[in-house]
Amino acid sequence: QDSAIQDRIDLSYGIEDLMASLEKDGQKVPIIVRIVNGDKPYEIVAGRRRLEATRRLGRKTIRGFIHTMSDVDAFRLQGIENNQRVETSFIERARTAHQANAIGIEQTEVAEFLGVSQTLVSFMRRIFEKIGEDLATSVGPAPGVGRRKWEALIEAADDKGLTPSDLVDMVDP
């Protein structure tokens, strides 16, 4: 199962490049999985895109490490991995801040994870709460669309009495 905190809205975004890299060079970095309690004994902490690319290539196995770790440790590890690759979009980072808050990760940890101020973490959480998961998923990662444009969308929707659900209906699938 996936981690409680997912930093990517669309795992397939840029997946072709990752698949090509795996085909050419093989898997260089193992995925990281942690042991959890519940109906599924394992949770992917880092490497969801690598797993997706491997599956699309038709491969049945992937290299990985299995660890026992807390939610906070898993969150920190995701942050380390994120800092070593292409940056996520504003709305993906806002989603991460929202999810981290929902499972009780301290705002100072979230700020460190995202490499931003605690004030910006507060803005991100507020924006994502108003946008919601359904709209963020419908729009997708929206690279290059920053905080001000998301705030303008929220303000315009509020002015017109539109809910996030109304906006989801307007997004072209």
C-alpha cells in the first residue's frame, strides 16, 4: 500500500523518462518499504514512481529495502528522497503539507521536509483544504502554477459561489 503521505498527484507524469532510464541503466536506487500494522503488512515510503515504471515495463521484481519506522521517520525519509530529485509542484507540496498535518506531523517537520518557512506551510495547508483532493487530482500536478494562481482560483470560486465540487465538474477530463 502507499504511504499516508503521497507527494505526487499523478505517478505517470514523466514516467516515460524513468522507464527509459530503467531500461538503459537498470534500477540504481532501491525502493524503501516499511512494516506497518493493518490489512497490508507493508507500505511504500519511497519509490512509488520507480515501482510504477517497473510494472509498466512488465518486470515482476524490484529491489528494495524493508525497514521498521515511525510515521515521522517515514516522512523524513521521503523528504530526503524528494530533495534528491525533480521538485514537486506547488499543489503537490500543499497536498503533502495537508496530509502530514492530518497524521500529526509537526509543522516544523513539514517546513523542513519541504524546504520552506512555517508561514508558507500554513498557506499551503489552507489552500489545499479549500481546493480539496478531488480538484487537485482532476487538475493534476500543474507544474509552474504557483500559490498566487491557486489563491486566485479560490477567490474567483468564492466570488461566484462555486464549491470545489463545482470546479471539478468544470475540469476537462
